Amino acid sequence: MKKKKKKKAIKKGYLIYCLLFWAVCAVPSVMMLFPSKGDNSAEKRTLEELPKIQNENGTVNENFGDEFTAYVSDHFGFRQQLATLDSKVKSDLFHTSSEEDVLIGKNGWLYYTPTQNDYINNPTISEHGIQNIVYNLRMLQAYTESKGAKFLTAIVPNKNTVYPEYMPDYIRTSQQNGNLENLCNAIQGTEISFLNLADVLIPAKDSSETSIYYQTDTHWNSTGALIGYRAMMGKIKTMYQNYENCSYVTEPAHQGDLWGMLYPSSEKLENDNIYDIEYGFEYQAPYRNADDMIITTLNINQEQPESLLMFRDSFGAGIIPYFSEQYRFAKYSRALPYTLYNMESEQYDAVIIEIVERNIAWLQEKAPVHGAPYAENVPEAENDSLMVEFPHIEESGVAYVHIYGTIAEELTGTENYFVTMTDNSGTEISYLAYHCYEKEKLEDTEIKDNGYSLYIPTPDLSEGQDYHLTLTVQGDNFCKSCSIGEFTT
């Protein structure tokens, strides 16, 4: 009897164990009946929606399986908690990351994986590409100065450029130069107004009482941003507030973006220095937060009616308050391409391009939107044998006609690209083009070195005219041209 009771107890125990096991497994699925909506704040993306079996036209949705798998992956119960637990186990026990975009460094430091090529000095931009960027910056500066504004390009270093000592030991650097060093060397000796903020931030970290980048975030903290602001203002303006003797308190005030990606359900605030600064500027509506695509500020306390136009990335969020206090009016844009057409009707005293090291290649991707500069004395081509691919002519709103494409020739990036527009009467207008490869418009996945791009202003066009376009490329030892299309207004 005792053996039978024991067997029954064992069976009952197994049954209870199995029921509990299946109940635990079923909980995430049951929780899908109460789906999450909106953006995932930790991953900064929109969750997948429940797919439909039929398309709107009544046909079968052939991608239903993949879309449903993605939906389940985004909506199963306790997803963020389980992801956080998985990350904790892997990081604490094995010192590895469960998030492909996050590198786990030493002493609690986290790094952004896409910066790894820069850290190991792997030059992902060719010598030709570097020359393209130099050419484009020279054109940008010339255009800005022609409108009466000072110009500056400032490169913010990646976190592991400033703090390489906390990177994982298994990632080794090489002795060659990376993209930033190659660009600095190419710009050296030119007239381009350029600032490599690594030259300022690396020495500053040794004298700073606290770190100048967040440990658990991609970006510089308020102290690093203040150091960067001082360096940039020193290149643009002679009189400005540097806040050198400004007091501060250190307190938990920042949720790291890398921490949120790795541990989505774990809220951890990192220390930041809160400076005792009384700001007089005001944000102009509409304003939600520092991630807004366009931000404008007004400071009526500034006696000098100076204005600033800054094209910035996410690093720019930290410096907006400092700059806004120094200008009567300031406009900050995260839009790509850079939209300089405002300078046709608005007066700016300074134009700054702020871009992080890992995104340097963007400077040869999308041509800035403004009327292409006129070119006089275009050299006569030796022949019309220039080879081009994918020439495009398209209207860009009401203000411009966008001309872009690629050149199928061996070039170096130092050549001049001229586009000549000829109307029915034979009247010609010539323009300079940027060395930019319009990746998205050309439906490509990577930036290449052989692009040209420019915007022809519509006031240069007459209604009802036929226009013929010719591209001329002038190198050190050659000058070739070819037809790239026609259009009618």
C-alpha cells in the first residue's frame, strides 16, 4: 500500500510540475491578448502590428508568416523583463552582450558597436571619399560666406576615441589611420574652418573632476558638451560666455540609451553635473524635446541681433542651451540633407555643422539643399566621352530641380564637376555640383565615391522652355563631358 501511495504521490507531483511548466510557458502567450501599443521607449522603435492574412486588394499576404513571427517577438508577455534577465545573465556571468549594438566594456562602461571600425582604425572611407568630403566642405563654406555668415564644421569624437581604456581587451586597434585622422590630414593646410573636438576633449578628460561622457550612453554628458561648446564658440565668436567658473551639483539625472537597449525593463539613472546657469532664452513653438527635427530659440536679452544656424545630430542636444544663450535667434536642424535654402531669405551670422565621428561619411552622401553656385569660365571639354550612370532629373518642391547621378570613371575626388544648362535659344548657365552619392534616391544600400548632385533654382528657368544638361568633369590632366538628359518646364 505504501508503495502504491508513493507512486501516486510521485505521479501527482509530476502532474503538478507539468501543469506549472505549461502554465508558465502559456503566460507570455496569454499576455499577448493585451498587446502593447506605441513606441518601445527602450528600443526607440514602433512595435510590429498584427498582420492581416489578406492584402487590401484581396490577395493572400505571402509575408504573413514572417510578419506574424515579428509580431509575436514584439508582443509576448514580459518581453522586456525576460530580455533584461537574459542580458543580465550574459553580461554578469559571461561578460557578453545580448544586444548587437551594445559592447560591454570594463568597469560598467558600455559602447556603441557601430563605432568599432573607428576604434580599431579601420578606414571605411576611401582616399577618394575623403577628398570628396573636403571638396564638399569647401563648397559649403564658400556658399555660407557668400551669404555673409561664418562657417564651421565640428567633428565630435566617438566615446571610445576619448575613453579607449574601458573598451574590451579582445578588440585590438591597428597602427593605421582611421577616417577622422585621414580627414584631418586632408583638411590640414586648406582654408576650411574645421574643428576636431578630439583634440580638445581628450586632454580635458584628464583635468576634469568627473567623466565627460556617460558610462551607459553613447553621448557626452553636460560637462563634455560644455567643453565642446567652448571650443566651437572660440572658432566662431570673439565675445561669449564660457561658464568656466560656473558651480554645479552632481546627481542621478540621465537614463543611458545603451543601458536602455541592453536592459529595457531596468531603469537606472546615471550621475550628471547640473550647472547653476540661469538661461534667458526661450524655445519657440512647436517644441517637444531635444530630439525634435527642428528647434528654434529666441533670447530677447541678447543686445546684439546675431543669429545661428546649426545642423546637428543627437550630440547637439547637449549644447543647444549654451549656444541659445549667446544668440538672439538660433535654429537647430537634424534634417538630412542640410537645408541651407533659408539663407536665401534669412540672414545668419554663423553656420555650424556638428557631426559625430562615426557619421563622417554622411558628408558625401546628400547634397545640401540650396541653389547651386554659378560657375564661370567652364573649361572646354577635350571630348564628350565621359561615362555616366543613372542620371536623374527631378523636381524638388517648387524651388529647385534636383540633378544627380554617378560617374563611371576613375576619379580622385579633387576634380571639379560642372553642370551646364542650355535652353532653346542656346543660352547657357553653368553650375558647380557637389561630390555626393544620393544613396537612397539611387536605391543603394551603401555610400559610393562616384556621385554628383546639385539643385538648380527654379528662378533660373523659364516656363515652356526645353533644357539640355551637360556634365563636364575637369581633372588635373583631363576634361571630359557628356549629355545627362533633358527636361521641359
